[in-house]
Amino acid sequence: MHYKEVKAILSPQNGMNLYRGCTHGCIYCDSRSKCYRMDHDFEDIEVKLHAPDILERTLKRKRTKGMIITGSMTDPYVPLEKELQMTRLCLNQIERFDFGITIQTKSDLILRDIEVLDKINRKTKCVVAITITTFDDALCKKLEPNVCPTSGRIKVLKELQKRGIPTIVWLTPILPYINDTEENITSIVDACAQAGVYGIMHSNMGMTLREGNREYFYEQLDKFFPGMKERYMQEYGDAYEVVSPNSQKLMQILQQRCENYGIIYDGEELFRYMREYKNKTIGEQLSIFDMIQEG
Ligand code: SF4
């Protein structure tokens, strides 16, 4: 790892990435793509120096409260987080200044911070998004080798459910001929229902490939799925969007099961939900105010 001095920690839309690069090793990782212009090895994680202090100053100055969104480019719970605790320190600031958080991860390390997530959710809003691509732990170890397998992530969902913290599952990406089976989609949606998941994000049952992530993905296919690279090359060429030939059927299954369980699967609605800030203490403050007035 290496540190980098930065001036700002939040994007104009309140996006926050404390780390750049990742060691979870997902074979399909889009963050490896050349277009992101990373000037260091992907596994040599860049850590934003003094991020919690910069965040503290930024949140103190902000006039409008809102949701902070983290985890879209790099997992905030990379193993390095165990010792550095950057995510934890930033969550403490978010809680202190009454902001909300939407946090996306694949790691059960998030449970270490369940108390602060709970505190945020009691005051404002905390949404945890967990990526699940396959129900099969053995396949998961090939696709996402350095992070806890699906069974561990389902446990995380259930722990969050006990606290009443809303969760969203990112059922993405779906890799043609690898995890694009009906059984996989059915098992994941059923597990989501048992864990009281609020919504499931999907990407039309496909994945994206472009310069940088394609090369890495193909190397890993050669390692774990002999002959698969050739099949992809023949069928998809240089296409950016790579959609499962089973996509229609899989979408039908997803939609029907989600409707039966009352799980939201509309992407726009879920994005709105993740960005919509709520302050649950305002009612309480008003009633105290009312009591003073009445007194
Ligand atoms: S967790 Fe996300 S950023 Fe990390 S390797 Fe996997 S897909 Fe890439």
C-alpha cells in the first residue's frame, strides 16, 4: 500500500472512496479498466492520507445533510482496513454530523462496525449493499477469491436484518456460461427473501468488458475455466456489454420471484432509495420543542 495526499474526500455527489485499488481479486473487476487511469498496480492500494480529518472538516462546513455513498469503485472493507480503520473512522464522523450512508461491500469485516452503522440508522439512514454473484461457495472462491464467500455475506445480511438496517443485494455481474443458471438466480433471490433484503440490483444478466479488465478476466478464465476464453472471444469479440444468452429467462425468474417476495428490483427506484436522506430525529426534536412551548 501507499499513501496519497488529497485535498478533497467527497465528490460533488457525496461519493467517497478512501482506497484506490483492491485486493479481493474478483476476476471480472471493472475497476481495473484502463479508463480509470490508475497510475499504480491495482493491488498496491492507494490510501487517502488524513481522510477522516478531511471528512470531518468537510461535513462540519456542509449546509445540507445528505447520504454519503461509498464502495462503488473500491471495497471499503479491503483486508487493509482491519489495521488502518479508515472506513470506521469516517463512519464515526458521518454519525457525529448526522449524515446518512450507503455502503457497498462483499466483506464480512463490515460486521466489526455494526454498532456505528446501527447508530447512524437510528438517527438518519444507513443502507448496506452486499454483492452476491453466485450461491455456490466453491464457485465464489474462483470468482472472488480473497473475500468471504457467499454464505458469509448472507450471514452479514441476517445480522443487519436483526438490527433493522436496510440491505440491498447487487446480483451482478452475471458471467455467461459461469453463473448464469436458473438455479443460481433462484437460490440467491430465496436467500435474499429469508434475510429480509429490501431490493435486488441487477444488470440485465450480463457483465462489461473493456481494456484492462478484459485481459485480467481472460487470464483468470484460462486458469479456472479452460476453453472458456475462446468461447467468449468467438461469441462476444470486443463487445463492451456481454449478456448471457439466458438473460430473458433469468430476468423473468428474477422479476417473478421478487414480486412474490415483495423485493424491489427496479434499478432507478433503488438508486433513488440509496440517495434519499432521512432524519429520523426531527420528529423527536419537534415534540420536545412543542413541550417547551406548551410549558
Ligand atoms: S471487490 Fe470490487 S473493487 Fe475489489 S476486486 Fe472485487 S469488484 Fe474489484
